Amino acid sequence: MLYRTNSCELMARPRITLTVSDDIYQYLSDWAEREERPLANLAAYLLSQAVKERQQVEKKQNKGEGE
């Protein structure tokens, strides 16, 4: 997939390699199949959600430190 930079150039999105156990892989594969989406797309969505949750936790923690 491509995304635009500030200069309007199209660039490939960054990629990572992930290793998981067989049972996690099977669970994610089944989940992706039930949702009729690619496994990589589901994994990207789940990672994005986890990062958003972590950012909210950190924001709350930083707010508490400033008081």
C-alpha cells in the first residue's frame, strides 16, 4: 500500500516481520477468515488499536505526574 508524504510523493508503507506461536497464528487466521479480510490487515488493525490504547494510558499517566 502507498501513502503520501508532505511533498506529495507516493511511498510504500513501512513493514515489519512478526513471529508468533502456532496457536496464535491459527487463532488470528481463523479470525481473519471469519471477517473475510487478509491476516496482515487484521494484524495491522490489532497493532494500531493496541498502540492507541497504550498512548491513552501514557497520556493519563503523564497528566497525573503534572498535578
